[in-house]
Amino acid sequence: MKAILIDDEQLALNYLEHQLVHIADVEIIGKFTDPMVGKRAIEKNEIDIVFLDIQIPKLNGIELAEQLLEMKPQLQIVFVTAYERYAIKAFELNALDYVLKPVGKQRLQTTMKRIQSRLEDHAALSLQKSEKLHMSLFQQVTIVDGGQEIPLRWRTAKVQQLFLYLVQHRGTAVNKTTIIELLWPELEPEKAYHQLYTAIYHIRKTLAPFEKYFRIANISEGYLLKLEHIILDVDQFEQFFRSDAVLSAETIGEYEQAVALCKGDYLQEHNYVWAESERQRLQLQWVQTALKMVDWYYANEERDKAITLCLDICQRYPLEEEAYFYLMKIFADMGRHTSVHGQYEQLKNVLQTELQEHPNPAITEWYQRWQQKNKE
């Protein structure tokens, strides 16, 4: 294991190094009295563990740990200090250990066993992952590995929201200021940035076993989330929609698979204001695709499928007039007069209740002509 030591007292660094060299599998890459120099060394090298004093000049050890974990969530932090009062804050950051000075050899051996255990657990989790993960954003947010759903346990609702916001903007850099204005607009800048760094750390920590699939990079003044080896239902649906495949007997199965991807609305369980425009855009794409299929079913006399899909559209989006109109025409062809009346009345009532409007004049004219014809 590769380690870096940071303490503003040279004697303390030397003593800690002396203790560590007697422990197997520990390679000390560097020791620093200047936290900023130590930070740069950690950024440039593959480091497993950082032994960090808390009361150091220029940058408090807790703050430095936040920044380091934001960049490298797999980094193991061990605070080495003469003061007990920082222990709670340290463990809020999920520090591996909190060791009081002077550091004894036996105490360090206990710490190294904890590190080894963590690294082995992480390696085991990584080995269990499939070549590709399936991720759903329609209806419920789920991640499936080899047919088994993987629960992601988020530290707070804000951490989960930030993760989903980054997923929505996958492949695009998101500015830190934008995130803060969205999630912590009421906080002073210093506190807001603290919340942001902590949230990014917790996201990276939660996703650590899946680092092959989710990569969060620090880009200039923001973050960039890349999804790799992930089959995302939203991307699958959009790719099919944009292909504008000709609807035929040969492709209707592909259309049915695409529509079935949308089990519900985008991020349906989460009432995020920032997700609403994306939700509406995907709703429109789904409705357009579904109505195109209904038209094909109707033209090819596959009435049962047309009815089932129209009812699904009406249930999801009760203001979609065209679906009611198709049902009225299909029921008219089948001689189901009561059902025709029922669909028109249902459409009229929902439009009046929700929008205080009447059905499209073309639908009303068709309905009146149909009524007149069936009276004769």
C-alpha cells in the first residue's frame, strides 16, 4: 500500500514514518509539512492511504480531506492528531481511523488491518459486476446487474438529487455555481461549497464499487459524469425515436419494444423542478410513437392492440384527445355504440375539469355525424 504523510511538525512526520516502516506492505511515497504540496503529490500519484494531521496551517486537515475525497473517494484517510474533539467530524467524512498522538506501533497495525479489509471488500465487489449494467430512469430509478437489482443507498436526499442531476446532464460539464444555486441557494458560499464537496464525495463513495460504469471528473469549475458500459433505458428509447424507422409488419415489434421501455414518466418518483422539461419532452416522444402505432394497428385491423394502447395513453395522459378519438372510431367500427358515447363523454369531462375547454371541433363534428347516422 502506498502512503503519504502530512503534518506541520517535522518531528511528528519522522516519528510516524519510523513506526510505519516496520509494518509490512507500506510504501511511503512522501511526507509533507505543507498541506498544499502534499495535496498536489496525492493528485499526481496513485495513493492508497493518507495519514493527515488536523491542525495544520494554510488548510485545515478536515477541509483538505474533503477536497481529497471529492477527487479520490477510494482514498483511505487516517487522521493523526493530539485532539479528540475532531473525532465526530472526522468520521462524518467516513475517515478510516482517528489516531491520537503519540502513535504506537500496535495501534497502527490495527489501522492497517482495517485498510486491507476495506480494499479487499472493494475488490470483491468489483469482481462481481457484469460486463454491462442496465439502468432505468423511466418510472423508478433502478440499476440491474445480471438480472438482479442493485440498491443504491444515498446518504441524503440532496446527494441522490445531485447524482440524478449529473445523470441527466451525462457527458456534459455542469458548473459548480449552477449546482449550488439549484440545491443550496439559501446558504453562504463557503457553507454551500462545503455541502457540494461533501455531496460529491458521498456520490463517489456510493458508486465506488461501480467505478467502471460511473466516472465523475473535475472539469474546470464543475463536474462531468460519464456513463460507460451502461445500457440506459432513456438512451435506448431516444435512439429508436430518432431513427424514425418506417413502421411496417417487419418493424412493429421494434416499436413495441421501444414503447415498453417507458414503464412510466421520466424520474416519476421525484418531483424535481429541473427534471420537468426533460419529462415533458420524453412524454411527447412516447405519445407520438404510441399514436403512430395505434394508427398502424387501426389500418391493419389489429383492433385489440389498438384499444389496449389507446387506453394506456388515456390513463397516462388524460388530455391526449387523439387517443380518445381513435377509441371512438374503433368502437364505432365494432358497433359498440355505448362505448363510443362513453369515450366522448369522458373526453369532454376531463377537458372541462382540467382546462375548462371543449373537445377539438373536428372530434365533435365526427361524433355529431356519427350520432346522426345511427339515428337514421
